[in-house]
Amino acid sequence: MEISRIKDGKKAVRIGDEDRISMLSDDVIHQILSYLDARLAVQTSVLSKRWKLVWTTLPFLDFKEYNIHDYYTFMNHVFDRRDHISGILKLNLCSTNGLNLWLLKKYIKYAVSHDVQHLTVESHRYCSLSSFNSKTLKELKLTMPFEFEDVMKADCWTLPNLTTLHLKRYGYRFPNKHKVHELCLNLPALKILVLKDCELPEFFSLPMLTTLCLEQCTLPKKVWDLPALLTLQLGDMVFPEDMSDYFLALASLRNLVIDFGHHYIRRLVISSSHLVNLKIKVSLSAVYIFEHKIVVLAPKLCNFEAIGFFRMVYEGSELENAIIKYQDLPLSSTVWRHYQDVIETMFSQLGSTKILSLDLAIIQILYQLLDIVAHWHCPFYNLKHLKLPRGCEESSVSSAVRNYLLGGSPGASIVKPMPQDNVIAQMTPAVSLSIQNVVEEKALETPTKKLIDTTYTNDTLRKLSNYE
């Protein structure tokens, strides 16, 4: 064993002159380099003779934003000198800095001819859909303008194995409601669809789709036909006055995330016979909290997360987990009293939960309302664990707050959350909204036209009349 010194004077142990990283196989080194930008990956060629040509067979190429001259030079260097026999598994092209259309199509064609499976393209130029035709492509993320109506009329793609599609507007306007549906044609294997800033067609039908994420979109006027859908995310959207039929039609829905952004809805009914995970985020000031009412009718709901203030009515099974966060809301002394009725109302609807997690903001609010909280009846009769936020010690919890939260469940304990302890996990990496520990149940084996459980629907409709 040889002991050598490094620059700071500390001793380091080496076994001879052995370079253990260079002894790894190319496949393992490729996996390590896959976390690097393409420029950094190529620069590893100077490390040693062993590394000189490793990058030329790298199947992961991620081109970040460079200045326009460097972009042309570097990309030409990579594509001209790489081993052309080696395939490309994943390619990320960010060309919003001015990469011309001819080169963009050239690199896309190269990737397609080398059996690319994951392709991300961000461009200020419209690239014809037929450029992406591929039998190997499984995931496609596109950010580009779609305003060229004349081009798109005769333009289409054929992607028989594509399972994931992300479409995002760049610059001008996203395709109109008819074009959105046309973009989803010839995609028989599509299961995950992410759309941002578009208007959906009046009748939106994708029978095999299991995950749909919509952000800043306009919902269709008619109920969608998505019988296999398991996961739905809706973010920062204008909602129709009555959405009850939309959720009733999603017979397979298990996971639902709704982020209202700064939009306002007077009343929303979420009625779903198989819903397991639900997350709702509202970013409204105290002025609107008495107007915003959400009714949840979900007999199989297991995990619920609320971010923000809203009035709530819940009818369903016992909850395993409930997470309440009031982050991003004003906590000045002038609004404490506005929250009093909403907190008491929401908590009373969540009395069946077994594990309750609170953030620091709700603890602060309870302390500001301490004289009122002392007279509140504990709504939690089934509680097993109360999870306090970081920065809040059990010893600092006042007797009034403790009695309100734990008084109905004498056997409940207070615990501190672990760093990885989250009930709600990411459903899809495409959008900011997320649900954790999602219970993925199988979609319907064969999509059926019977979208609504008649028994459940009739019972639900009777209940809805009570919330008008």
C-alpha cells in the first residue's frame, strides 16, 4: 500500500497506481456520464487514454444552452466524431438560442436513425411532425411554436411505440382545440400526456390513456372519454361552473391533483367511486376563503393533502393520511380571525384520519387563536399519529393546542417526520404538482363505454342535492 500527499497536506491512501473508476466497464461509465451535460461528458476525454474515446459511444446526450457560435461548433464536433455504430438512447436538444431549422432536423434525423427512445426538443422554430417518425421512440417532450396552420394541415407523425408525450407552447399560441386532438392521433401506445397552455377539443377521447396532466389549459365543454385514466393533474386553469360529471365519467381514476393557482371557483364537487389519493392547492387571500367550497365524495379515499384555505365537505372512508399546509398565505395579525371558521370546518371533516401532518403555518395560526382553540372540541377521533413540522418541538406545544388535536384520541402519539417521510409523491416528472406513495391500480384491461357506476351515481346525485 502506498501513501501519498495531496495539496492541503492531508494524507490519502492509494493502492499502488490503481485507477478504480477507469477499471469500470463502458456501460457503467456511461451511466455516470448520463448525469452530466454533454460538454462536461466530452471533457472527460482528457482524463486518461482509457477515457479518450468513452464519450464517442455515450448513449445519453444532453445539450444545454450555449452561445450560438459554441452551439454550432460543439454539436457538430460531437455528432461528427462519435461512434456512428453506437445507438442513442436519450437526446436533449435545447436550441432556443437560434439553432437553424436545417441543423435541428439533421440532429433529430440522426437520433431517430440511431434508435432513440427518449427525445426532448426545445426550439423557437416549428419542426415538422413527420421529422419525429420513429418505431423506437417511447418518450417525446416538445416545446416549440405550433402557429403554422398551413404546414400542420398536411403534417402528422407516426409513433407506434410512444408512451409519453409532453407538448408545451413556445412563443406564440398553442394549436387550437382541433389541432390538439390531431397531435394525439397515430399514437396507439400513448399512456401519459402532458399539455400546457392549450384549449382542448369539445370531445376529448383517448381510450388507452392512464395519466393526463393539464396546465393553463381550457377544459372541453363536454365530458371527456378517458375510461382507462388512473391519474389526473389540473394546474392553474379556468374551470367550468359544474365539473361533477367530469369526475363521475372517470371510472378508473385513482389519483387526482388540482392546483387552482389564482383562479377562483365558487363550488367544486369531486365525486369519484375509486379515488385513492387527492391533493388540492388553493392560493387565495382571506377575502375569498368563505366563497371557495369543495365537496369530496370518495368512498375509497386513503390519502388527502390540502394546501391553502377552502371550505370543505368530505364524505368517504377513513383516511390513512391527511396533510394540511397553509404555506404561501398571509399570516399577518389582520387575517387571523378570517381563518377561524375555515380551520374548524375543514378539521371537522377530517376526523377519521389516522395520521395527521401539519406545517408550521397552521401551528402558528392555532397559537394566534389560542383563546378560541381552548374552547374547541377535538374533531379527531381515530388519530394514531400527529406529525409536527420541523422547527416545532413537542415540548413547545401548549396544552390547549394538544387537547384540540389529540383530545379525541388518547392513544395517539406525536412524532417528528423523517426527511423522506412524505405521503404524497410524484405522479409524473412533467409538472410541478405531485402525489407521493401513489397506489397504482391496474387500469381496465379493455376500455368500456360504461363510464359511470350507476349505483354509485344515483346515490351520489342524491347527496349532491344536499350541497346546493
